[in-house]
Amino acid sequence: MKRLLPLVPPLFAVVAALAVGALFILAVGQDPLTVYGAMASGVFGSAYGWGQVLFKATPLVFTGLAVALGFRAGLFNIGAEGQALMGSFVMGAVGAWLAPRAPGVVVMLVAAVAGVATGAAYAAIPGVLKARFGAHEVINTIMLNFVAAALINYFGHAAYVHETVHTPELPPGAMLARLGAWWPPLAGSPVNLSLFLAALACVAVGLLLWRTPFGYELRATGMNPGAAEYGGTRVPAVWVKAMALSGALSALVGVNFVLGYKGYFESNFTSGVGFLGIAVALLGRTHPLGIVIAALFFGALSQGGLVINSMVPKELVDILQAIVILMAIVSHETVERWLRRHA
């Protein structure tokens, strides 16, 4: 029974969100069953719909893992948005500079490594500030989101002449292949090979957390920093490493967009994917498998919102996402208190 209790918060959150969403649909004069049926049919009724869900879920897996890794270390990383922006901008800029000088595969690999390294370094800043001065990572990561946007606007407008920051387009040889190239039903969908990179990232994070000494230190730090330090763990070093890894995962969002979809960096392309990663991590119980399921759910909601846009206001999806987050938090705390009481 106790093993099944952790599943209660996410399931309750989803059911509650759909129930409240039904009331909202009734309030605008529509039939909830008709609207939800159209949403399900548009999302899951075709391979193209599935492709769109997988594409939208891929960056959420990266940012969900990034936030979850911070949570496991006792850190609340709200800076995944800025880390994704910085890493993706460097990815696009390095790729554009290297494209005339190297083969496509080299361009792709170097750009990806440069972007991931940038995301890691940018996220390490609040980690160092917390480790050295005790500065709270929530404040620092929030502020660094704005700093990232400002830096990209400044350097991007100086280097690239566009209405928005827009790096030059990469050649096809430096792009990840789309899955539609192998499976025709997915043709037209932007889902690409970064989907498998997201799956590998889930496996890697799972092995890191539960199969390595550092993963043990990271989880011990998250549960009780004082006890972890007493046991020989260098807690400040764990904080810095955890934040750096979190930033590297966030920067992988750029692989999906820059190297797998558009072929260039563009301002505001993330559309809040870093902040939504917080919801994905919470709903997924900070476990890689749970994060995959949560990312697919939010991806389906996003695609479903486009399908039913003519039937109900587009804000319905925002309402559903908000309710899922609130209910997941409330039910999580309730279950945790019950477990402590009956431990």
C-alpha cells in the first residue's frame, strides 16, 4: 500500500485539473465530453499528433531533469529558462561560425558541447554563490534568467542584424535528422533524434543518482546537509556540481530546437519551457520515469490546446497546467504527512 501512495499526488492532480477544466468548459457554453474528446482525438488519433506531443515533451524532459536534479540536492533551480537560453544561444552562434569551416557532423558536435558547457558554467554561478556566501539559489537563479535575456539581446543584436536575435541558419548536414525521414506517418512533425537524447539523459540521471557515489552524496545532501557533511560529504562542492549538471541538462533544450528543428537560435524560443520544467519535476516526483510521463502529459496538453482552440479559449491549457501544479503540491504534502505519521 505504501509503495502505491507516491502515485496518488500526480494522479489526483490530473483528475482534479480535468474536473475543474470541465467546469470552465461548461461556463463558456461547451460540452466537456465533446471538448475533451476532440482534444484526445487530435492528439492521439494520428501519428502526426503523437509526433507533435513527442516534440513538445522533449525539451520538458531536459528541463524537468534539470530541476529534479537540483531538488534531489536540496536546491530549487528556477533558472532553467535562462540556462537553456544561454546554452542555446552559444550553440547557434558557435554552429554558425563553424559551419563554413568544418564538416556538418563536427559543427553539430562542437556546437552541442559548447552550448552544454555554457549552460553548466552559467548554472554553476548560483551554486558557487550559495557554497561560498550562503546566497539563496532561488533569488540568484531568478535574477540570472533576466541577465541571460539581457546578455543575449546585447551581444546578439551586435552580432546579428535582425528585428530579434536570430543566428544564421545551419546547413542541413549540421542538423539532426527528423524521425519522419524513417517513419513516413511522422512527416511534417518536427520531432527529431534529440528525443533519443532525452531518453539517454533520463537513463544517465537515474544511474547517476542511484548507482554512483556522487549520486549518493547528492541525495544525502538533499535529505540532510548537516548529516551528509558529518558523514564526510563536501556539501558546498555537491551544490556547485549539482547546479552545473542541472544547467548542462537545461542547455540540451537547444539540441532539440537549434540543431533538430529550426537550425538557428531565435529570441524567446523557449516559451517558458524552463519554468514548466518545475511542474514536470513536481508531477514526476523528481524521478526520471515520472518526468517522462509528466512531460508527455504537458506535451499532450499543449498540443491539445491547439486542437480545441476554436472551441474554447486558449487559456484553458494554462488553467489546467496551473491546477495540476497546485494539486500536485497540496496532495504531495498530504501524502508526506501521512507517511511520516505511519512510519
